[in-house]
Amino acid sequence: LTDIEVLTTDEDDSYFMAKSYRMPTVPVKPGDKDFPTVPITTMGPRSWVTSHADGTAIPAGRPVELRGIAFGGDCGVKRVEIDIWKEAIEPSMRREVASLGPEDGQFGFRRWTIELEVPSVYRAVTVGGLCTNTSGVTQPTGQTWNPSGYARNVVERITLKVV
């Protein structure tokens, strides 16, 4: 450490805090301009599937272990649920709770696993992890657009082909 700068309690007017690290206070669409924003002060919970890429083929009727990571944002991870959308003659969706690995500190990533078995009647399955943190905040399931891209915490989905 070579330097410490003490700031006033006023809002930071540096470029990143004044222009970049900000979130809309109202819903916006691509192309919207001049909407009100506030500085990002926390990170929301988030989860990813890390064991399989989008479009990976999985065997029908046999167990497949999905693995991923999650973080709670400004606190620890309480739960990760996996949304499973099955594509068939009659599509369906269900939600299952994943098993969590050890917590390596309340602000760290936490590994999760879940076993998935998809019958051959399905052509594909789409999965996405939904993290809830220890404060009870859950990832939003809707796709909220944020023009700066910072603090993105939407549910990341992948589709697995059933073969």
C-alpha cells in the first residue's frame, strides 16, 4: 500500500462513478436515453452453469451431473435452484434445489451440483441457476436491460440437446 485517499461524503464525481458505474432507476429499453440513474452500491446474487456449454449433447435416460458456481453479491449464498425447461410435445418446467459445496467466505463463489436425468421423449432441456443469498434476495428471472452492463445478474440459461 503506497497511498490512501480520503473522500468526502458527497457523491463521487469521478468519471466511473458519475457516468459509468450506474444503474437505471426505471425500466429502460435498448436505445432509450436520458433516464435517471443511481450509482451501483451492491452486487446482486448470481449463478452460472459451468460444467456444460450451450448446445452440449447429453444422453437420454442416464444421469448427468450439472455443476456451477454462485455468489450472493453482498453476502453469502443460501440456496441455488435450477430451473429446468423440457422441450417435447408438451413442454414443461420444474425447479429443483442444487446441493451446495462449502462456503469459502461470505463474499466468495460457492460451487453447486445437481443430477439431471432426461427421458428420451424430450429433444432438449434448458437449464438455468437461480441464486438466493443469505439476505433472502433472489436473482431476477426476467431479462432487465442495463445499458452499462454492470451489476448484471439475470439467470444465465443453456440448452442441452438430448440424444
